[in-house]
Amino acid sequence: MSVQELTDALRTTVLRYSPGERIPSSRELVEHYRVSPVSVSRAIRELVAEGVVVSRPGAGVFRAESRPVPARQGDFSWQEVALSAEAGAPPARVVDASGVLAALALAPPEVVDLNSGYPHAALLPERALAGALARAARRPGAWGRPPLEGLPELRGWFAREVGGGVTAAEVLVTAGGQSALTCALRSLAPPGAPVLVESPTYPGVLAIARAAGLRPVPVPVDADGVLPERLAEAFAASGARVFVCQPLFQNPTGSVLSAERRRAVLAAAERAGAFVVEDDFARLLAHADAGELPPPMAADDPNGTVVHVRSLTKAASPSLRVGALVARGPALARLRAVQAVDSFFVPRPLQEAALELVTATDWPRHLRTLARELADRRQLFATALAQRAPALLPARLPRGGFHLWLPLPAQLDPVAFTAAALRHGVALSPGPNYFTAEPAPRVRVSYAAAETHSRLTSAAHHLGAALESLGCPGR
């Protein structure tokens, strides 16, 4: 159980006590929740900061007295006018983070989390991270200002990971993948412009585009990725100069773009004079049975068509907000300028810690362990679905990433099924979040987010029950 999960569980428990009543001791909490004393201490500190409990040294921890309701509420109605002032002037922005916020929502401890966009903490190298951060903090100059582009050694590591002759000079260190995508779209497309996206696609891309005043234009995908002929048509019809794609283990479909299609995508973009933003988010999430992975599209692009994005957060920690942008030509200067305006630079201690982590001997071992665990979880969950709810089983299982794109009966509303699943104790992500329009009856589940294998198996059974509760047979 993570500290956050423990804090949530304690909060729920404490609120059942009367104000002023003493809660169980730290020793009792350690035994009840089977966690360390340090975790209990951190959770109690969080609840004290929230005002839920008060700590009295020598006496214990007590439910806090109810706080008086403020006598007067402010009048915020004027903000509705101020924030909508641009609505009638092109290009209008639509700041809708609902899809992103849904993916970041924390499920209660009693709910099996198949919604999160990150693997469970049990799959991440927390001990190695702690060691890397400690070593980084002791480095001379660790708290000084880093170069705007990022530490040269870390940029070199990212360049070697991409391959294809990419150099450290063509890499910018970013504050994670989401920040890199935001920088790329704001740099490469002017407000009001169309931007081509896969359909379905990662909700964060849609949110970024709309918040920047861009117009997402969907390009359909099948089980093997984006359809190159539809992409060429979309470039011609829309006049777009940017296409955002995930060629490897696409989110949410899990598809891998074939070598032939990759060449066709690059050719279509070159004919249109457009950029391809390659979001390579899942390269470190390949399964043990994935086989040899295709190289990044950026590794076979001497003309600067591809702007490459990758991040360490999925495989390392949600809090290790370190990623990279790779670009060539004038686009690199534009990206550097926009990033400098937005955030100046990524904090040096995080960059130093990331460098310590990925250059340590434990890092390849962690990736191998993660690859085996992801493959085991994928197969375990698929087997449980086949037994309890085969109607939900996809035709093809991906060999990378951490999610499955589950089909629903045609008559079933994905939002209604998501709500039914939550009533049965499973949190997942409804399919409409991944489309710009005309959503298919699908939901996405993340088999890496569950705490244990047993909870993952039970989640499949609960999904079958949720189907039956809506009048749809699971088998």
C-alpha cells in the first residue's frame, strides 16, 4: 500500500470518529494496514496538514474539531465574463482537461484501479530512485542552474537511446512527456490551425491542442495503426502541418505501426510539408515477449520531419518529471525558445537524479523485471476475462504498454458501463475520452495499475458482473 493509499484509507476511517476522539495508535495502524511506521507517520502528517486530525505529543492523535463554516463567501460571478471574453474571437480556446483529470484520478482503496495512466508503485524502482536522488544531491553544483537545454550527459543518453545519428545537441530535456507534447504543439502550429491526431488517441493530446486554440482533426486507425491513405487525405483536406502519433504500442489501441506504414506516414508528411510529432511513450514498457522493437521514426529521418518525444515517468515514477524532445533544423530553435518562455529549465536535481538512475547497473535489470511483470499481468487479466467476460476480450493482445482496449456490445453506452464497473468496485476509463467525435463503444483498462495479481483477477470477474447488471451477458 502506498503512502497516498494509506492516507486515503485513514481519512475515511478517521471521519467515522467523533471530534476529539482518539484514533488508534501508530503501532495499531502498522499492524492493521501492514505498512511501515514511516508510512504511518507520513500519512498522519498529511492528515494533520489537512486539519483532519491533531497530534498531541505524549497523548496520541485525535479527530480534529469541526471547523466553523466561513460566514461570507466571495462573489466569483465576474470571472465568468472575464474568462469567456475570448469566446467570440478566433481562435477560441477550449480548456477541457476532463480526459486528463479522469486518468489522474486516484481510486479509493476498496476499488481496483484499472484507470491510472501509471504502473502501480510496486512495479517501479522506488529504492533505486531514492539512491539516485541521494547520490545526485551530493554532486557538486547539483542545486545550481542547469543549461537551458538540459544536462549534456543526460541529453547524450537520450540521443543514444533514439539512435540514427541523433546527437546530444539535437535533444532538449523537458519536464516529462506531457510538457514535451505541449511545447511541440505550441511551437509547430499557430493558434487556430488544424492538427491531425489518431482516432482514437491519448486524451492529453486533445486537451493540449484545444487549450492552445488548435483544432484536432481525427485520422482513423485500425489494429495496425494509422491508415496512411486516410492521413494523406486529411493533410490535403485540412491543410494541417502537424500530425501527432504514437507508432509503438499506441494508447489506447496498443497497435504497432509496421515498417511499411511508417515509411508511408513519413512520405505523406513530407509531401504536405508537415511535421510528425512522434510520442514514443511506451518504448520502455515493452513486454518480455515483445521481440525486437522497431527503431524510433526519428532515427530514420535526416530531414527533420519528425519531432520525437519520450519520457522516463512511466517506467520510473510519476514524480520523475523528466523527458526529452528531439528535433533537427529551425524547429529545434523554436522548441527551445518556447520551452524557455514556459518553464526556463527542468530543475537540476531531477535531471541529476534521472542521470544517476538510467546509468546505474540496476536500470537494465529493472526494465527486464518490468517487462516480465507487464507480460504476466497482461496474460493473467486476459485469461480471467476469457473465463468470466469473454465478450470484453479484444481480438489481439498488445505486447507493450500497460492497457487493453476492450470492445463493448454495440448497444452499450461506455459511460454507463464505466459507472456500473465502479459500482462493482473497478475503476476504468470510458472510450469517449479518446475520440474527437463519433466514439466507438470501448473502454480502456490499465492492468499495470492494480496493486496485486489477485486484485487484477477479481477485477475481471467484477467487470463480468457489471456487464450482466446492464442486461448484457458476459459470455
